[in-house]
Amino acid sequence: MPGAASATATTASTAVSQATGAEFAAGSVTTAPVPGLAGRASRTGASPVREILALTARPEVISFAGGLPAPELFDADGIADAFRHVLADRPQQVLQYSTTEGDPALRGIVAERATARGLATAPDDLLVTTGSQQGLTLLATALLEPGDTVVVEAPCYLAALQIFSFAGARVVSVPCDDDGLDPEALDEIVAQERPKLLYTVPTFQNPSGRTLPAERRAAIGAVAARRGLWIVEDDPYGELRFEGEPVPWVATFPGAEDRTALLGSFSKIMAPGLRLGWLRAPAALRRACVIAKQAADLHTSTVDQAATAHYLAHADLAAHLGRVRVAYRERRDALLAGLGDALPEGSRWNRPTGGMFVWAQLPAGYDAAELLPSVIEHDVAYVPGAPFFAGEADAATMRLSFVTHSPEEIREGLGRLGAALR
């Protein structure tokens, strides 16, 4: 009878469970090892920048390592007022689940700002992300199969290399000079390697601080159109220009319009703790990113989006950015003025016209990573340049961020750096 069979099976199962429990209690059962991590987790290392930040968290350390916006320049009062307003005015809405695509008011403001910068954009062209780095992760999820090839600048934003590693991509670097990526070299590499996408930070690049000239941006668009290539253009620093005229986005040039995903961020113009960014992409790619985001986190924080939209609509962002630019320019100038005394004779460095970073190269034979432990002992730090390279690394390079500390602290930090390197 079915009932009797079921009872017998239950009795047998109970007996096995009791026996197994007794064996565990007696320590007589040999346990099997748990399964290992996914290959992507094993092959992708931790961020050296994050590890250095942990080592330099002591308040006495003057760190040129992290790209941390100056906290005293945050418009904390204006941001707090925006949160108070949305929580008082419509708490039931801003504390509720929301759509994956993002707050319509916020997307509308971002669309207006992008259009004003020369790229006609509608709210429906945009996806709000949890920081622009999530946008890059979504693009990698939507575009890359394991084994696909990605081309990047040399050096390249470190977190992008992590993202592409997790995606199982093969990463090939394109030669760069003081103006950035070389379009002729890009054309040759794309013809040979057949990559699926190019990742670039063309304005005040992290880590090098370089800005790609307009004619090279136009050439990249032409290469992408001729060779069949996606472009991922990352622009977290574009509004931190201290001097010179803005350069149009790559996405505005012929050939690039229908194949460029543009990433933006509120981390550098408002505050990184908001973890808010945006992604502008052609419809089919954007839809794929929406689905990937649904699987990742449903949507970005509703209340953060609402407060940011209110802030952008009512605060004087232009005045705030003006103050930030003046302060950052003073800090850049303080760093550049002191590098000659701090670094060994024969060192080279660039002069960025905006952003957050200076890229320096020590003389041949120096290894910035090997020198770092003794430098940290002098209560100062930088980021060695080698981890930023996808291909052959230049061990003599280093990234120096100038935005976190005051000019006085920068001068003190350079004195410590010089003593350590001597």
C-alpha cells in the first residue's frame, strides 16, 4: 500500500539521520571538503589601492594614494537639506521600492545636463546605477562572454581590469603617449585581435591624468565604426576642469554615436558616499543592462536618487563646482611645485589640466612598489603604477592624487616622500 511504503521510507530516513548524527557526535565520519571558489574569484586579485588605503588609514599618514575627494568640500548642508525635504514631503514614496531604470526626475536632470554638454539625450536613454562602476559591471555582463577580448589604455583604471577579469575577458592594452591612446595603434590591434569593446577614460584619465585630444576621439569613433567595435567611455572627472576648453565626448563623434556606452558619476561633483552614477547607451544594450541590474540589486537606492534629484534642481551646483575646482587647482599646483625636490633626479611627471591625478615616472632601475614600504614608514604614501597595466608594466611609475589634502599638507607630504626616497 502507498501509505505503508511512505511510512517505511520515512522510518528508514529517520534511522539514517539518527545514525549519521551519532557518528558525527562520535567523530567517526570523514567529511568531504566544500567545493572551491569559482575560477573568476580565484583569478581576480584584490585592489592594490584598497590594500594601500588600509595600510595608510592612520591619521598621521599623508596619503597621495587614494582618489578620495576632499571631504571638507562636500556640500553637506545642501545634501542634508535635500534629504530632509524628500523625507518630509513624500516619505512613503522615497522609502519604497522603485523602478530599475531610476528616478524619472533624476534621469530628466541628467539628460538635460548631458544635452547641454553637446550630446542630445532623453531621460529614457539613461539608466541610474549604484555608482558608475556598477554601470561598467553591467556592461561587462551584457556584452562579454568568457574568452572575449577587450582593449584598454596603458595604463588603465584598475577597477576596470578587475571587472573584465571577473567577466573572463582577455584584456589587451593599446600603446599610449602623453596625449593618451594612439588611434593608429588601436586600429592595428583591433584588426589583429578582433575585440568586442574598447574601454577608455578619455578625460583626466585615472591613473594618468591625461586628456585625449578631440582629433584622436574622432579617429577612435572612425575605427570603431569601420572595425565593428563597442566603445565604453567612462567620464567621472570631466567636470573637474581647471583650465582650457572642454573636449566633446567620444560619443558625439561620427561613427561612435550608435556604439558608445557613456558612464557618468555623482561621486566627484557631489559625494562618493551617495554611490550614484548613470549609464547612457543605445536602446538594446541599455535594455540588457536593465535586466542585468534587476538580477543584481533591483534598483539603486530610491531615497538617494530622490535627494540627489532635489539637490540638482534646487542647489547651486555650478557655484559648488567652482569652489571645488579652485581648491583642486591649488592642490595640483602645490604637488607639481614640490615634485622636483621630492623625486629623484631624472624623474618625469605630467601636468593635468583637471581631474585628480598626476602620473610620475622614476628613473630607470627604480621600482615604485619595492620602495613603498619604506615610504609608508615615513607616514606618506602613493600608488605604484605597475598594477594599472594590462600588459607589460612600467615598475618605475606611480600615481599621485592631489585632491584629498590641503596645499600645506601636500608640501609636508612631499618633504616626507623626498626623505624616504633619499
